[in-house]
Amino acid sequence: MAILLTASLIVQPNTVEAALDLEAESAILVDAESGKVLYQKNIDAILPTASMTKMMSEYLILEAIDEGRISWDQQVPISDWVRTLSHQTALSNVPLRQDLVTYSVRELYESVAIYSANASTIALAELIAGSETEFVNQMNEKGAELGLEDYEFVNSTGLNNRDLQGNHPDGTGDEAENMMSARATAKLAYALLRDYPEVLDTASIPMKDFQAGPDEVIPMENWNWMLSSIRPQHDYDGIDGLKTGYTSAAGNAFTGTAERDGLRLISVVMRTDTRDDRFNETRKLMDYGFNNFSTVDLYDDGYVVEGEETVPVVGGKEREVSISSSEALSAVVRNGQDDQYSATLVLDQDKLNKDGELVAPFEAGEAVGSLTLTSEGEDEQFLYADQQDGVTMVTDTAVEEAGWFTKMMRGIGGFFSGIWNAAVNTVSGWFS
């Protein structure tokens, strides 16, 4: 279990907290592009995540597909335990068989992403890793790789281990549950959307039939009721994912994502009272984000920092090169606060020599540093400590390496310049 708690807490204005009146024990709202945190409530409390756990299982499934270790059309063996669990109607499942019918990776993945099917999740875990125990090891390793920090995975589904009837992964407790903070959950969703955005192709499907067997069709209604046409009272424009969760310990939880006018948000609410509440509170968060923040181009493509228009060059035909931003510098900002931001040039010291010079030769577009934003208003926070709004600064032109004659003449010039300076210093010393 990784519980490091190294990131600082975010303090939001009391007026925002009061205005939202969020009825969830923990919640966070994040810009999905930059990782900027737009709202927080108790985001480092480590709570049961229930089936929101499956976002990590989905990550590993999509990674295995991407790396060619499994394929969408591959048939998935159904173990005795998976078959038995799949017929537990009190849990979210599609019934699986071991005879007559086979199931592809795609079919089982769809049952996971749409219907939160628990036995299907374990079947895919066994296919990828050989056992759910090894798959859970991979989940925890991936959590460390993604920098989640506050998390513990004990199974692939999000069920309480007691529901697994003694078949829970080795080394985990009989009553253990998967645990994460809202911050860690948002990091997981952020990484999933960044690395495998195709997850939304399936997560956004409101309803689909699952062919469990001959003449046995199971209608799968997406547990995300904010998708269109499932529960009209919860319909939300732009929502297309991501994962719900419920256990008696976790309460009702939901990680949502929605996009409007090019702005994609990620929200997490944990421990709400009812299924309806997890969507009602998500609506509050999403409305707050879309009504109060916009993506704004603060500095144009090709922006030049006043007083820092060039970088010195050594060994080139030219002694300096002009630099500018490679693209427009945009950020998600609170409406009406565009003037709170200023840009700062940060040169990459690894690209320069000890004298702060860029060594020729190099091409146009050579990265030399970054243009970063600083806010004069409230302290801005991101999911990861090293994140910030910024773009790359590049050279505007190529600089060829100087010929030997030019280098020789510069060396001679430097030699005589050194003699002259030494002479001047000596003469100055006589009259001091």
C-alpha cells in the first residue's frame, strides 16, 4: 500500500464551498488537459473506491491490447470460479458459461465498462496475468508508476473481499477493500483518458445487449445515469464517462468526465448517500466548472519575451539566435481573470553549456526551454507537483557550425582581446 501524502492540501475559498454545498465526504474537479485542480473537498481522505477500481483494470486491459499481448477477438477462458461468481445476481454481473458459448475480450470488456460486470473483470485479469493475484500486483505497480500515492488495490473489481467467498487474491485480507483518495482517483482517471482516450468509446454507450448463451440475451444498462436516455432527470450535456461505484463501506461514488466547447473536466465524488446523490453532486461540480472556467489563449504562438529575445550561440556562424514560443500558451482560467497571469521564460540548462550558450550546429525549432504561467491571484494547484501551464520555447532559425577560419579568427580576436584587457588592467594599476 502506498500512502505517502507528499502533495500539499488545497484550500478553497469558503464562498465556493458554501455555494456548492456538496453532499459528499470527498470530491475533486480537475481540468483533464492540464491536471489543474479547480475544486477540492477533503481530497486526501483515503476511502473505499468500490467499482471505480475498474478504471485501473481497464487501464491494464487497454495497455495489454495496445502492446499486443491480447487481442479484441481473442477468446477468454472461463474458470470455474469466474463461472460461479458470474451467477451471483446480487452483484453486478453477466452470467458466463463454460460450454457451447465462448466470449471475446471485446465482449467481456464491454460488460466491464458498461455494466461493471465483476466476473468478467476477473476473467480478463486471469487472461492477462495468469491469476487475479498477479493482476492485482500489476495494478499496484501501475499505481506507483502513475504516481497515485494514496491507494491500495486488493482485487480487480472493487468488491469487498468477503464477496469473493474465500477466492480473493493471495496476500489480501478477508474483509479488505480497494482504497484510494479522491486525488488518487482523479489521477487514475486523468492517466486513463490521457493514455487510452478510446475508453470513452465504450464508457459512453448507454445500453447494449450481452449474448450470454443461446437465446440468452442480457440487456446491459450503463450505471452512469448521466448519459443520455437512461434516467432523463440525470441527463447531462457532454458527459461520456467514466465509472460508478458502490459497496456498503464506500457508499455511492462516481468518477465522471464531460466535455463542452473544448474543455474536458474530470470529477470525483466519494461517499454520497444514494445512487441519485452521486449524480446530483457530480452535476453541481460540473456546472461549477463549466460556468466559472474557460480555456483562454493568453499568449500567441510565436510569442517573444521582452528583453529575452535571443540566446547566445557558441561555435556557430551567428553569435546568437532568436527564440519564441512553439505554440499559443493557453490555460483554463477563472472567467474574468485573464489579466492575473504573466509569462516567464525558463531556459533548459541541459541544452546550454556552462556559459549559458547554445552550441551550434542546430536546426530551427530546437527546444531551448519553456514559457510558463504565473498567477498573481489565488495559488493554483495541479494533480502532480511538477505540472504547470506552459509551452516550449524554440529557436526561430537554424545555425550552422562556423568554419575553421571563422573559429581561428575569433580565437585570435579573443587572444588579443585578452592581452589588451590585461595591459589596460596593468596600466590602471600604476595610477591607482
